[in-house]
Amino acid sequence: EAGVTQFPSHSVIEKGQTVTLRCDPISGHDNLYWYRRVMGKEIKFLLHFVKESKQDESGMPNNRFLAERTGGTYSTLKVQPAELEDSGVYFCASSVLGGRANTGELFFGEGSRLTVL
Amino acid sequence: KNQVEQSPQSLIILEGKNCTLQCNYTVSPFSNLRWYKQDTGRGPVSLTIMTFSENTKSNGRYTATLDADTKQSSLHITASQLSDSASYICVVSTNYGGATNKLIFGTGTLLAVQP
């Protein structure tokens, strides 16, 4: 069974450009999360989808970030225009919905490293 | 403020030795505590998940403990192997309603196992 896949693995762009990160969750996982780790800091929550609906986007830094999950399958995270402080590793994670949701195991992708010059 | 603090920041041990990593948290309301292993360039992988009522949980050579009263957890690694070299991240889940959980991450302990 395929795990959570993310694309691209590494992106280098200039300040002001646009980048779109993609996440394919594990098939059948309705919960999809985006996280970010900036240099030297802890991983932080960005937002949470349940199927195609945004359950919580309180972690999104500002309106330069736009996440979508059309059809409730894969998700994209667009940064437009990118700033220097957006550099970091963006992780996607997915989990099943329902059951003992409070202890639902989260499966992470390998991350997309974004470097903004 | 919800926070998870880990110690030490980094640790070097010899292959075959044991080690214990620490985690203190100030997260409320508490839902569960997780330990993840993150290899360089990879995503975090779950080792254990413990709820409020669980004091200890093992996964092979990894044993996690939880003291919900003092808000402390530890991860003990027995008979370390070179492949244990990784960052170990303590994560506390807070339930903000229904079946939804928000994860608060520590900065991790970087473990290096040397031959």
C-alpha cells in the first residue's frame, strides 16, 4: 500500500514567485493535514481537511497561503507570492476518519523542502 | 501557552547502550501523547500513542512512559542500534472539539548511535 506522497521533494524559487505543493494521502484517509517546519523550530500545524472541507485553518500564516482539496482526494498548498520566511519543510499527513479518532495514527509524507531566495 | 519541551537537544551513545529521552508538556486539554521517529530527510513515523490512562507502552526496543500528573513523558531505547540514529519527537494532542485533534510538537532530540 502506498504511503503519503508529496511533490516536489525540493523546490527552490525566488522571492515573489509562486509555488504549489501537492500531497496525495493514503487511499481512504479522509483526514488530511498540512504542517510546516522552519529551520531550527518545531513542526507546526497549518490546516486540517476532512474530505474536501477545511476543518481548521487556524495555523495558516497569512493569505499568501491557499490550500485546496477538491474532490476530497489529493491536496495542494499554494504560496503566492513567496517570501523568504516561507522557507522550510512542508509536511502532509493523513489519517482515517472515525473510530477512536482521538488516537488516530497519523501517517506523514516525506515532506517538500521549500527554499525561497 | 501550549508547549512541548524535550531534553536533551542532542545525544551521542555507543551502539548497544540504552538511553532515555525526556518530554515535558504544558498542553491543555490533554488528549494523548505520541512519540515519533524522524530519519534525516524523511517524514515522522509513529512509535507510540498513549492516552491519559496509560502509564507505559512498548514498541519493540522502544518503551514510552507517561505521568499525566507531572505532565512528563520519557522514551527509553534499549540495546541501541545504528539505525536508531534519528530525531525523536514528542507530540501532545489536544482535543479542540469532537473527533478533531491538534498536535503540538516538540523540537525533538537528535540521537546519534556510534559503532
